[in-house]
Amino acid sequence: MFRGVTAINLDAKGRFAIPTRYREELQDCCDSQLIVTIAMNERCIGEPGCLWLYPLPEWEKLELTVSKLPTLIRWQENYAGF
């Protein structure tokens, strides 16, 4: 798992490059398969300008955890900000 903040720039097509210092480890841990999602705070409100990147195996663990939550709790989490 990676933690930290790295400022990145988007190119003219809206793409970003993974910083060089992370590429080898990402290749080893997840064959460079990543999930990118908007960063959300504890109230399910997006954090402006922030993205979360998950190695695919970590994302799959998160999906499994969420899928086991009772439906009402998942619904409440999704709509807590409304």
C-alpha cells in the first residue's frame, strides 16, 4: 500500500503519468493494474483536486468488504451527504 501525497500534472489529453519511483513496485504488486477514483471524505463528499489510486488487488478487497455490508448501511453511506 502506498500512502502520501504526490503532485502530478495532466497532459493536454487529461492523462497523468505514474511517478517513476513507483512504477517498478506497481509492476511487481499488481502488474500495473490500477483503479483510479475520486477521493471522498468521511461524508462521501469529493475532495477537490484529489484522486485515490488503488492497486487492483487492494480494490478487490475493498469491493468485497463493501459488498458484505448490510444494504441499508451501504445506502446510508452513499447518501450521507444529501
